[in-house]
Amino acid sequence: MAWYLGGIWIALIASVSGLGLIIFQTTPATASVSIKSLFFLALFVGLWSLGTLAGYRLRNKSSYSTLTAAFIYGFLSAFVIMSVILVRKII
């Protein structure tokens, strides 16, 4: 169980680091499509990891099924948030 949580923490730290590098090293006007895609991918992974850790912590049960449910809810919440962001960006 600790390996799973460690991997989720590593994904969160890596995505926040990537977001920081993208935000402070590039400007939106000069960024290429690949940099913008990488930004949204890092944002999605960060939201997913944060949602998973928050869901797992709120349930206060240390079991594999709780982590699985938190992982799914984290993914769904990140998907909904990113969908809203992308729809607002398109419209």
C-alpha cells in the first residue's frame, strides 16, 4: 500500500514541478502546441494525484479498496475539471 501512495506522491511532485517550469520558463503567446499540451497533461496528472490523495485521506481507511475508489474518484474529478477548462478555452 505504501508503494502506491509513494507513487502517487511522486506523480504529484513531478507534475507540480513540470507546471512550475512551464509557467516560469515560457509565455503563452510564444509557447508551441507541444508545450501547451504538456501543460494541460501536467495539470491533469496533478489534479488526479491531488484528488486521489484527498479522497484517500478523507476516508481514513487503510485498505486497497479505499485507495482504488479514491483513484477512480480522483480521475473522474480531474477529468471533469479539465473538460470544463478546455470547453471554456474553446468557447
